[in-house]
Amino acid sequence: MEEKLQVAGFQAGAVKAGIRGKDRLDVALIYSEVPAAAAGVFTTSKVKAAPVLLDMEYLRDGKAQAIIVNSGIANACTGKPGMELALGTSRLVAAQLGLADDLVLVASTGVIGQQLDLAIFSNCMPPLAESLRKDGFSDVARAMMTTDTVPKTARREVELAGRKITILGLAKGSGMIMPNMATMLSFIVTDAAVHASVLQEMLGQSVAQSFNAITVDGDTSTNDTVLLLANGKAGNAEICSLDSADGRLFRQCLDDLCLDLALQIVKDGEGATKFITVHVKGAVSRQEADQAARTVANSSLVKTAFFGEDANWGRIIAALGRAGIDVDPDRVDISFDEVMMVRDGLGLGPEQEKLATSVLKQKAFAVVIDLKTGQSEAKVYTCDLSLDYIRINADYRS
């Protein structure tokens, strides 16, 4: 598998810099052999980490050639020193690789409010550059992990006018997950030639239905970042329109890859034992359907019921009541997979509850809610809330 985690014209690597202890990869680098078209989507939190602010500025020109990422410390809420650290890190990479400073993007993940020492990056820069290799992306995926239990990668291929295009994506995220977006990082690279403005529009649309459709715990992070670099090494005619045949094929491939990575994040949610799709249909608008699904998915009472395998539909309909949407409780239907529990707002009795409970014993299932007030629908992907979630987050800094 690992030998396939490569894309023409890209190299990657990682080192143990000591941020997370001497035995863990914690600083990683992705490098394009040529300047690449670049796009990014970032946290909507008003408290943005220094790397996020820097990348937003650097991406104004739609170009990048390298990404450096560290785990362990988020470089968030670190004031002027934090921004100087992000700038200094970018400059160190640029000097090491012979690039312009603004072609190096920076990302961090970990504990908020702690300062990083630039000397850490200065000391590890030569070995980090030496670690670069075509099949080094698996090391990057491990180096960016915090409370993740597994690295998250996805790869897709598509043929555009006779040219094979490869897209490779990496992601990290396990807790503080509630887009827009979450404490998640995702780096996507492709050898396709795509105009920067089109790349940005495609990424925004893909993120909307993938990373922005997941929630683990309802907490939005300071550091959420999705970056996409396209270096054109595949030799295809540049994609300059979303509506072209090549544009549609590439977009479908990108959508699929992003959703794959997003679902991997939910399945690896801190302490998660269940993967749940909350599907709301029959809403007056997609926005209201999403709002309803998100409210149910984020309800601590609903999530703990999932963990306990308790088909307590009352918690679901109660969550709908505070979702701020147009809902008539006397029309709502609720099903677990194909087992209907509630019809027109009324429970269907012990036998149906018994069948529904058997559904909740599965590792993955869907909660289907029909509001019957309109024609719109939306899905949100989530997990249960377990005892381990509390344990993990109670001692995260220790």
C-alpha cells in the first residue's frame, strides 16, 4: 500500500524533532518539484492560529511549493511570537529548499496556548530535507497525528483525455471535530494541471460536503486547514472550468477522496465505538435539513444513547425541537436504518424498539428523520460519545 502513496513531482518526509518526545515523528514536509497551483480552506473560528493566518495571506496568489507541519503544539493563541514563529519556519524551509518564502505554507496541530521555539525547526531542517522521498507520504500521515489512533490516507486516479491523473490525500483529526471545520488538517496533492481559481472553487465545494459534514464533539478548532496543491506533472491540458468534461471528472474524484478522508476522521473519533449517519429529509430547505441533522448529531444525550445502544428516540425528537427549524412534531418519522421507530410523532411500540436496538448494536448505522415539511435533505456524519472520550480529553495535556 505504502509504495502507492506517491504522486508525480512530489516528495515528502518527516523527522523526530522532540516536540512530542524523542520517539515520535512530529515535523513533516511536503515538497513539489515545481511551483504548484494552490488552494486552501480554513477554520471559520474567529480565533485563528498563526499558521492559518499566514497561509491565508500566502495563498492570495494561488501558488505554493511546500508545506511544513508539526504536531504536539498548535501555535494558536500565541500572539506576536506565534506569528514570528510561523514566518520564521516558512523562511527556514524556503532557505533550505531554495524557494521564495511565500511558497512555503505552514500548519500546526496540538495544544493551544503553548509557544514553540524556532530553534526546534532550525535544528531539524537539514535532516527534514534529507528525509524527502517520493514514497514519504506515509511518514507525513503519522507525523501529523495527535490523538488519532491511525494515519488517514486516500488515493484516487482518473483519466483525463488519455492522461492518468493521481490525487493523494492525507488527514488528521479525532477530537475537537465540528466544522466549519474541525481540529483537522488535510493535505491533498495532485499531478493534474488545474488553474488556481478553479482549484479553489473545487476545493470549497468538496469540503462543503465532506469535511464540513462531519462532527465528533461539536467543538470547532483554531487550526483547521485543508490545502490542495496541483503541480501539472501529469501533462494534461490545464483545467480552466468546473463545467468542462475534465473539470467534472476531476471534481468527482476530488469529492470522493475528501469524503473518504472525512469519514476516516469520524470513524477514528476520540473513544468512538459507532459510526452514525444522520440523514434528515423532507425539510423546507437544505440549510434547515443540515441544521437539524447537525443538532441531532451534536446532542450529547443522543450520542451517549448511541454508545449505550439505547433506542431512545425521545432524545432525537427533543433535539429537533431546539434546532431552530420549521418542524411539526406530529408529522416526524424516525428510523434506524430500515427499522421505523416513530411515525407521525408517535412511537411504534416495544417490538419496533427491540428491532431498533439490534440496529444500534452494529458498528455503523443511519438515523433517518423525515420532517415531511418540504423536499430538501442533508446528511451529517458523526460518532457516539463514550467514556474514553472523557478520559482522553481530561488528560490531553498531561
